[in-house]
Amino acid sequence: MSIVRGEQGRLELGGIELAAVVRDTGVGTPAYVYDLTGIVAEAEALHRAFGGASHLVAYAVKANSAGPVIRALRRAGCGADVVSGAELALALECGVASDAILFSGVAKLDRELDAAIAAGPEGIGAIQIESVEEIVRVSARARAASRRARVSLRVNPAASLEALATHAHIATGHDDAKFGIAKADFSHALALVAASPDLELTGLSTHVGSQFTSTQAYIAAARTLFHLVAEVRPTYGSALRFVDTGGGFGVDYGTGCRVSPSDFVSEALAVQRSFGLDDLALYVEPGRALVAAHGVLVASVVQEKSTPHGAASGARRRWLMIDAGMNDLLRPALYQARHRIEAIDPVSGPMATSASWQVVGPVCESADDFGVHELPAAAPRLVAIRDAGAYGYTMASRYNGRALAAEVFVEAGRVVASRARALDAAWVRDRADLGVVDP
Ligand code: LLP
């Protein structure tokens, strides 16, 4: 558990008091604080779930693309799943071996494909092809580079949206989604890849969605994938090295999560064995499960507000207005996601009585609302929005002229890296200078 309330009642992340982190680094709020030790422990637990089986944990960089996080996970034996040329360059820059990089995405640019093909001695581990149309494009780019591109086909197991049992915006493995190759088109895709001397089919993959809190949909998709692999292997499988069942392992945002990341892996491994495919490595692409619980967004309380509320006379709503908004953490506005919010200062003594607060940010949108939370009745000074290590900073924007949040990295209870919140002046300069022609 990365986040705990210490003996003095102060909230701690990774063994260090959050109030002290923000005060001593002087980075300002809002600030994301991450515990690298907790992140590495997640990766180590996941590796253990594979037992001795050959595998790759390809960390989905989109969840948290901070260099210290990618480097820590690389040292813990992870590869990377990237979705853009920039993420590819970042993973390489952080020392991830080209062989251990997978490149997913539905609309990769030619220059991004070129970079993937040119990386390392043999290109990246696999370009994950997401459409029949993409096969021709990757093949042409490989020919132009006089290299064979290692590819995998990402197949859609034709799951229904209901069966995927997650928020519609983060379910991908159904046939109305833009992702992956439909099962019905799979044999055509295979034949095309096999006919191209410029492509080497090293893997077959799937990824059906995110934030699964049971293994059911994930394993159903894995089963469909393994079934296809077993079927096509005799004809097309001479170069096959891996099967990839994707990411999507859920985390506990406060309402529980019945399964751990290891459960997804051990169940997938068992099904893989039952299809006689255990000579192939099992690849997974977790993002959220490695980082979410080990990051918080620290915000300062700016002011309170009280407004009349409901039919009962005298009833009031209490608003807690903080300096973090939907531009810093988009998940509540975009997916109606709920993140636990806690006071950072001790909740003892006068702070022990709690009240219901409607916690909102400063952005001029009604959706800039983190929901109702039980917090000390006397407004706290600083709060922590929990489980913000995944899809927090990476989805941030500068809407309303707001600077991006600060970031602080903690390892073994010490701050090892930090970057202050950008200055408003930098944004003003950037916008004002547009259209100013250099003399
Ligand atoms: N692999 C592929 C091909 C993906 O598209 C994704 C996530 C992952 C792996 C990692 O999934 P994870 O293990 O993190 O669930 N912004 C949303 C999540 C979007 C996920 C997009 N794809 C959120 O904040 O919930």
C-alpha cells in the first residue's frame, strides 16, 4: 500500500509525508506525487505471476509517460507498449531495448512506422497492425528501408460491448470499435502478411478494454485469440514468437476490485497451456495497474462556498474549491470516474468531525467536479486525490490558460526528482507570440 495515514495522522505516500513533499520541494500545487518503489513492486509481483514462463510485460506508456517511471519499470524488467512516434522515441531514450517495444495504434504515420522499423538492429519487437489496410502500408515502408518489419496482428475477438463490462469509452474489443482487425477479416489479413516478403509475423495480439475488475472478459478474449493462433499456426506460424493478451487489469478506485493483475496472468497462462501454445511467450500490456495506486494529485484548497440546497429550508451545499481541475485530472469529467479524496493534514482533534463537501476545480465547466466527499468539517488546507498515477498527467491540458501540474518522484521514502509547476508567464508568452512574424 503506497498511501497510508501515518502515526501523526498525516497522509503519506511511499513512506514520506505528502505535506512535507510539497513544502520542501517548493514545486507548488497542483502537484502529482508518485512512489517509484510501489510501482516497481507492482511490476515485480506481475513478473512472479508468470512463474518460469517466457513473457514480456510491455508497460503501456500512455498511462504515465514520466521518464523516472519508464526507467524504473525498465530496470524492473519491463518493455513498453507505445502508441505514437513520440512515445517510441521516449521509450528508446529511457533505455528500453528496441526488441521489448510494441507499437499499437490505428493511424500510425509513415514517419512513425519508419522510426519503428529503423530502431535497433532489427526494428522494434512488433508493430501491432490494426487493420487490413495497414498491412500494405507497413510492408511498403519496410521495403523502402530494405528491412523486414516484425509485426503482430491485433485481432478483435468480436466481443459485445455489454460483455466487456467496462465504461463504453474504454472498451475496445468490439466490432464497432475503430481498433484491431475484425475476426471475420483475420484470415485475409494473415494471407496478406504471409505473402509479403517485407513482413515477419512474430505475434498475434488482442486488447479488449481497460479497468476490468473481473477476469471474465479478458480471459474470454484471450481464449478467442489462442483458438485462432492454434488454428493458423500450422500454415502461418513459423516465425511466431508470442501471443499478446493486452492490458486492461483493473485497480481499486475505492469500490473494490475482486482480482489482482497476477490473476489475469495466471488464468491467461493456464488457457494458453490448454491450447498447447506454451512454447510461445505470453506478452501483456498493462498501464494503469502498474502506476495508478502509486500516484496522487495534491491540491490546495482555494476557498469554500455555501449555497442553498434542496427543498429543506436552511439546507446548504458546501463546496470545496481546490486548485486542481479537470485539465489536471480529466477522468471524472470524461468517464464519470470517482477518485477518493483525502485531507493531507491530520484528521484528529478539531479536524475529526467530517462533513460532505462538493469538491470542484477552478475550470469554467460544470463537469469540473470531483464529486461529494467526506472531509473534515473545518476545510482542510491540502487534499490528495488518490489513484491518480495513471491517465492523470498524461491526459492533462492547458485549458483556461492553466499551467501543467508539478511532478514529484519518491523512491524508498526520498524525493529523487521533481519539476515545478510551469509559470503562467510561459503560457502567456507562448500564446501571445503566435502570429508574430520574426523580423
Ligand atoms: N494496450 C493497448 C493497445 C491500449 O490501448 C491500452 C489502453 C493499454 C494497453 C493499457 O491499458 P490499461 O492496462 O492501462 O488498462 N484514459 C482511460 C484509459 C484508456 C485506455 C486506453 N488504452 C482511463 O483513464 O481510464
